Amino acid sequence: MIKLSVNINKFATIRNSRGGNNPDVVKAAIDAQRFGADGVTVHPRPDERHITYQDVFDIKEIITTEFNIEGNPTEQKFVDLVLAAKPHQVTLVPDALGQLTSDHGWDTIKHKDYLIDIISVFKKAGIRVSIFVDPILEMVEGAALTGTDRIELYTESYATNFSLLENNSNQEDKQAVIAPYLAAANIARELGLGINAGHDLDLHNLQYFAQNIPWIDEVSIGHALVCDALYLGYENAVQMYKRQLL
């Protein structure tokens, strides 16, 4: 079954907007696991505008499932953090400094040599590595040459296009939306890469994605899940997302 890793960045965003420790991000991580999540994801940024570096170490102490840290490895501060925290997985994302949210994958051809070098740093430390890629066959093929264990398919375009479909859209319309991801996932599987996916996946589009690419290892979901939790309750939201993956 596809695993669900809950990204708890939004809890930290709310906390930092007011100061203090409400909501408590460590408790958010504990509860995500208690409610059925298969892992916890954080994406600390250099300015620590949501998850702080201290949060990372505090959360690591209570992890009973899997811990995934996302970030840009061109920041030495991030590399040092990951090596010190030793999560189960690090997901490398080509974010620009101050970027609001991740919006593209690596050019695995242009940055091949850099990726080979930085991936080896983490793998030597016993940390599984995933790299963010767009659903472009050449980028997936390039990823396989970097030594990464997994890729994470950037699903924003899938989510956007899926949302434009009417409820009565025919199967061909839906298949056209997921086709690039299905092709990328097929190539990744043939090349021996593990496959994660994330960005804008939600209760409206997740089930179709999972049903069509059931060999995905993990989805990482934060923003939509936390938004749903405001109305549905945190425990209920986590379990609803888990059911989409059955």
C-alpha cells in the first residue's frame, strides 16, 4: 500500500504567526503518527519561517514511523542539519532562497554532476535520498544516473489540471491528465527507482492518482491535509487521506 507522510510545516506557520508554542509541532508529529500516518515530513527553510532547525531535532526524538526532511542542498546549513539529524529520508528540492513553495523539479541532466556528489554525501551517512523531478521522461532517466534511491514526482500540474475537469468528465479526459505521470512512473520503475509524489494532492485528486500508479512508495501531503483538518478534525483528516490510498 502507498504510504502517507504528513508534512507538518503548516502547523509551524500558524505557531510562528503568533509566537509561543501553539500549536505544538512536536505534538502535531506525534498525533500524525498516532492517527495512522506512515511518516512525518518537514521542510525547513534557511529563514526558518515555519519549521525551525530546532524543531527538526525535537521531532526526530519522537519519530516512531519514518522521518523525511525536504530542502535545498545548495545551502550548507541544510546539509549540516540533515547529517546531524539523520532522518530516514532526505528529499532534495531545487528551491530558490525565499521561495514561497516548491514549484519545479531538478534538471537532472544539467545538474547531474552536482547531484551525484551531494547524493553520495547523504547515502554515505546511511540516509535514503529522493530528488524532486517533473514528470518528464528525460529528467527521470537523468535521475537514475545520479545515484538517488527515489524520485518525488512534482504533482502540481496534475492537481491543477484535474481540478479543471468537470464532475462528468469522461475517462479519456482524466487519463490525459495523469498520462505524463504514468509514463514517468513506468520509466522510474523500469530503472529501479523508488517513487514518491507530492504537491497539491488532496481528497479530490489523490484516489485517482493512487489507483492509476499503485506502485508509488509514498505521498507527502501537508497544506491540503491541514486545511481539511480545520473543518474535519486532524485525526479524521489523516484517516480520510489514508483511505484514498487503499
